[in-house]
Amino acid sequence: MRIIFETIDNVKEFVSFCSKYKEYSIIVKQENRTVDARSILGIYSMNLLKSVEVIICTNDKCFEKEFYNKIGELIYESNII
């Protein structure tokens, strides 16, 4: 899922949300950079004017879909690419 963070609060909410899922590997990718989605400093080190890709690593497709839907609600549909 590709998203754009419009505000610093979006980043904080996103990191807080991802931190609830410690049992999963959740990464944020942008071009050749990959960071842990729970790392606010890692995300701040990216170019927040550009979109990022959010990837959750799980074999549970039902949970994966639910996770991405929750991210969509959190970040707002207009910021999903």
C-alpha cells in the first residue's frame, strides 16, 4: 500500500498504530531506503513530500487486508496512492 503523510501528526499516529503489532514485521519503503514502521526517526529520515510503501509481512491474508484497511482509515483515503 502506498501512502503520503500530510502532517507530522499522521506520522505519529501511524507509528503508534504500527507499534501495537509487535508480532509482525512492518516496513516502510521509499526508493532504496527501508525502515521499521515503528521507528519514528526512521520515517522522519525519509522524504515525507513523497509517497512511501507500507508492507506487513504475514501469511495471514485476512489480517493483512484488515491491517491495510485500518491504515487507510488512519491516514485518510485521499492520501492513499
